[in-house]
Amino acid sequence: MTLFQVDEWLDEYNDYMLLYKLFGDQTYLNEVEEIMKSMEKYVGRMLMHEKFKFAL
């Protein structure tokens, strides 16, 4: 994972939220939820990495 990918996720999140607000289609909200899950997994991995780095 790179910061570039995080930027892409945030861009997609903003795009899908805008579409959801404009049209109210649940499909867009589902995409937002998937993006959030991906970012949460990424942050969890990064926190674990930091935890192990400082444990050494």
C-alpha cells in the first residue's frame, strides 16, 4: 500500500459520496462502505507495523 493508493481511495470516497448525495442511490453508498473497509484494514496494518517496529 502506498500513500498514492490512499489518495485514490479518498478521491473515490468523495466522488461516491457526492453521487449519493445528488441521486440517493444505495449503490453509491455501498461503494463508500467498501472504500472505508479498505482504508480501515490499511490503517490497522500500518498500526501493527508501527507497533512491531517500536517493539524491536
